[in-house]
Amino acid sequence: MAECNHDCSSCSVEGCGERIVKSKQNELSNIKRIIAVLSGKGGVGKSFVTSSIASYLNRNGLKVGILDADITGPSIPKAFGIKEKAYGENNFIFPCKTPGGIEVMSANLLLDNESDPILWRGPLVGNLVKQFFEDVAWGDLDVLLIDMPPGTGDVALTTFQSLPIDDLIIVTSPQDLVSLIVTKAIKMAEMMNINILGVIENMSYLVCPKCEEKIPLFGESHLEGFAKQMNFNILGKLPLNSANTALMDKGEIEKLILPEIQPIIDRIKGE
């Protein structure tokens, strides 16, 4: 329907065959806030940002979980060095814990071999994301972060329609092309009536190890002007640092020391 805003919870149209009911928390879950982390395209470090925010929220005393909705490209377990597998009991799936106590659910935690591909079409992937919310025993969480797949395709649409998301964080990078991609992500969120908490520009600059000058490796950022034009908040800009990438590769993201993250955490907490 031309007038459909894809928010089935507020729809009054009778007999719509496309109606999707919002998922509800199960009796073993008490999640206070759900924040989705989305990038309009791949390669901007969305999972790094999700993992970093989760680590710092946890460090700030909040109970945190991550739902890895990037089913065909899951990287969250590796970032935290999780080796064990999730397990099921009494019709519930129990997530794995990171060394710091963050609850994690990911498709890789169900595979015998983490390098095996998941060769599923969109509807099956979307249903698995819903199951990770509805059937996982998340326990008491202050914040559940959803690491979304890149883009604005079928899985992102199903996730936005099905899960009771409170806020959205969009991750971008300084390239001019990204502004077009971010515009698509913003418009999608607006169509779905999801609050956009703000945008994080990752790989915004490189800090010279000798003089500490900020070098715009991918070109000058135009985020301020774009934010004014599109009326969104800038949550922060993060540097490109190979040491941070190494922590992801070694499964030690919880050891991250990145001062630029803390102001973002303060804004998420409303401080």
C-alpha cells in the first residue's frame, strides 16, 4: 500500500496480509532498552563500534547484551574471544558470556565450525533474528545492542518491523559516497518510526604517532554540514587505529582504551 509506513504496531488497516506483530520479551528476559547499530554499507566498522560501545557500557556498570543480527557475516563472538557454544534448554536458548560478563547471541555460537557459511535466503535469516530475541534467555539487561547487517535490505526491514527497538545508532565513515548511504538509512528509520539517537563517524582520522596531528586519511569530514542538513545528532568521531583492530582480531575488544568512546556512552545514558 502506498500510504504504508511499515510500522505495523500503529496500523489501523484491516485485512492487511503483510501485518507483522512486534516480538515480545519472554519470561526469562527483562530488557530495559534496545539500541540497534546500523551502517548503510559494509566496511565502516559497525561491529567494532558495537563491540566498543558494549564494552564501555559494561565498564560503566550497565548490564549489556549483544544480539548479532549480521547472520551471514557474524563477527561479534570473535571480537570478544568467545569459544564456547550457546545451548538450548526447556525451549530457551542461553547466550554466551564474554570475559567481562556481556551476554552475546550469534549464529556462529550455533555452528560446529565457526568458519562454515550460512547459505540462507533473507526470510530465513530474518526469522532467526526474531528467534534470537524471542527465544533467548537474556536475563536482566539495561541495554541490548543489535549489531545489524549492513544496508537497508530485507533483514534490516524485518528486524525493524519485528523487534521493539527504542533507538538507532548509524555508523558511517568520511567518504562523500557515504552521505548518500546514510541518507537512505535515516529515511528508512524515519519510515519505520524509530528514533535516531545519532551518527558515529568511524575512521574519521588518523593520529600521527610522532606529532599527534589528526590526519584525515579518507578525506575531510563533511559530517557537520550533513548533520545540519538532515537534522541528526553527531554522537562522536572515532580515529583509525591499527591497535584497536588488533584487539578485535585477538578477541580482546574489552581491553580497548579509546577515550573518544566515553562521551558517546554519556550521550547514550542521557548524561
